[in-house]
Amino acid sequence: MKDYYVYKLASGKHGTLYIGVTNDLARRIDEHKTGAAPGFTEKYDVKSLVWYEVHQSIEVAIQREKSLKRWYRQWTIDQIEMTNPGWLDLYDSLV
């Protein structure tokens, strides 16, 4: 069974945030980091993976992404700080 990921990137602690969904987290984060994914993350230098969760269904993952995008900013910050208080880049733990 394939995994799907909802993830949050940040430009720095309490910086610009981005929420996305993918079926290959390491590949997708690499695309953000290298600029192969042009757009918002490239424009605002949002490259640090600070949070992610795994889902077994793409439909559930997409619904979760949409839900997270409606959250107040402080809720998102609180969620990141619960599991990653130092806002460390989690990308290295993937590869």
C-alpha cells in the first residue's frame, strides 16, 4: 500500500509557511530545496521541512491538507512546536 504525506515547510522559525501533499516526501522536498518546484516556495525561500504526517489514502491526505490550510496561523505554529520545538529541518532524517 502506498503512503501519502501532508507536510509543512518554513522559511525559518515563525517565518513563511507552506503546506503541501505528495506521495514521495523525499523527492518533493528535494524539488523545493533545489528550486525544481517553481512558485511560492521558491519565491519566498521556503525550504525547511518542519512537520509531516503519513496517510494511507490520497483522498484523506488531500482533505487533511485542505483542512490545515484553513487553520489560524497560530494553530499551525503550535502544531509544529509540539513535535519540532527547534524548527529543525527534518529532510535529513528522510534520506
